[in-house]
Amino acid sequence: MKIKFFVISLVAIQFAACDPATLQQTLGTTLGQTDQLTPAEVAAGLKQALEIGITEGAQKLAREGGYFNSPWRIDLPPEARKIADKLRNVPGFSNVEQQLLEKINRGAEDAAKRAAPIFKQAIAEMTFQDAMDILMGPDTAATAYLRQATWQKLYEEFNPVIVESLDKFNARQYWAEAVNTYNRIPFVEKVNADLDDYVTREALKGLFGMVALKEQEIRHDVSARTTDLLRRVFAKQDRK
């Protein structure tokens, strides 16, 4: 008993001689703390969280029905309804609304298969300061950062994929034929036949929406933190 008391007293004296920072570090080591994160670990954790969200989001949207049967279904351009009403009795366009709706969503689903690498490149360029601001920021801070930093670049790279995908399902041709037929009707307000710009923007909105959902899940649901690094990094956020 005397020996045990002496050891405890000696440790207490040693701690008393330490400055607060050293004491905290020593206690952390003694108690086996694992939440002492380096800047590189914080940045890596945030990037990992974003990559998980992007990969899962893109995969879900890339499935058949991924857009069409989800909250991010791409609805028709505002002009489509008035076109559909006017062309309802025109041969070949009696079901223009449903046909076009299916085609643009199939095109977006096809394009989503190639979206993840574009997002990942943007994530790789994130700085440590960006990562810290995101970690301690609001629920969708990472998604907001990604959107602001990459929207234009993503649009420029994603749009040709959308065009290719829409053409694969003849969506642009179908839309152009419908618009041109509509525009020949006397006294109607002319409609723009550019479909790919609209679909590209709506498809990107869906991708960011899926990423935001996953980010919120990781921030609030501990079980969604599927790696040790995610658990350690987001534990810091939990204590803010």
C-alpha cells in the first residue's frame, strides 16, 4: 500500500511541474486518447466523407430509375407543358410529356455513372483551412464548398456527357422536333430548343442533393462513420 501511494504521489508531482499543454498531451497519452488529430488527418477525414457521399450518391442516381424515382427527378422544362397541350393531337407527339420526361431522366442516370471522378479531383484540391472550416461549419458546409468551388468546371465537363447521354436516348432530337413543330404554330411565343443546358443543371442539382444528404448523415449518425478516420474526425465536430 505504501509503495502504491508513493507512485501516485510521484506522478502527481511530475504533472504539477508540467505546463498545461504538456500536461494535456501527457494525460492524453496516458489515458489512451486517440482524438489528437493532425492537420493532415482532419483534411483526409473530410475528403473521405465527401468521397463516400459522392460515390454513393452517383451510384444511386446512375441506376435505372435513380433520378426518375427519386426526389431529384428531373421534371420537364416549364415550356414543355404548353408544348404538350398544343401538340396533343399532332401525330407522333400525342404523349410528348411522358416520353420526354423518361428520356431526360434516363440521360441523366446514364451521365451520373461518369460524375464521381470529376468530383473527386475537386476534393483532392481542398486545403487544410478549407477542411477545418467545413468540419466546424453547418450541416452541409462541405457540400456548399464543393458546389461553390466546382460548379462551373463540373458543368463544362458534365455537359458533354449529358449531351451524349441524351442523344443515346434520342431525347434532344425528340425535344427539338417537338419544339420546332410547336414554333410553327401561328401566334405562339417561340420556345428555345436547348435541352441539354436545362438537364445538365438539374442533374447537377440532384448530385449535390445526394452528397448533402450523405454529409448530414455522417455528421449526425455515428453508425454512418464507416472508417476509424471518419469517427475520429467527426468526433471533434460533435464536441463543438
